[in-house]
Amino acid sequence: MADKLKYSDHIETITALVSYLALWKGKSRTPGGVAGALGLDKSEVWKVLDGFSGIFRKSKNPSSNPRKIGQHYYTLHVRYATRHLDSNKTDEDNPEFKIPLAGEYLSTILAMIQERANMEN
């Protein structure tokens, strides 16, 4: 089993990813898309998205887009849980999602991340 990532070692990246995914106009993004949009190292973004699975939800299926083959889509668990889906479509079938995460959810997640990092130090 791999060593568990520490919040305190990745706090800047976690904070950037949470903020971005909470306010992003779409439902989810690939690690490459997020890294490019935020100007972050793709390997660090990938590590954090996969390493903090309690915060970030990974899609069941990877992208079929030729430029993104093998990359899964990621979103925040809380954003996934609070989105309203068309009952006739699956999550992957519904590409449009333009409502940002409510501010109280975002502030709670960011406070939790800071608290976890503080507890580690």
C-alpha cells in the first residue's frame, strides 16, 4: 500500500483544485485540463486528485476524446452529490452543468483542509 498523502504537503494544490472545481462552469475536468487552466504541474495535479479521494470524485470511465485518452474526469464529491441530473441521462451523458458550488460548501471544505493540514503539523 502506498504512503498516504499529507494535506500539509499539498495544501496549495488541494486549495487550488477545490476552488477551481467548485466554481468551474462544467461538471468535471481531466487532470490535464485542470493543470493547463491553473498553470500547475500535471503530475502534481494527478497525484492530488487521486490521493485525496475523499474530496475528489473520479469518473467511472476515462475520456474517449483522442486528446484525453485514458484520463478520467474529476469533480468534488459534494458537487457531484448536490447536482441535479436529468433522470433519463447518466452523469457522463450530461455535459452541461453551469451552477457553481454553493459558497457555504466551499468554505466548509476549505476550512476542513486547513484544519487537517494544521493537525498534521
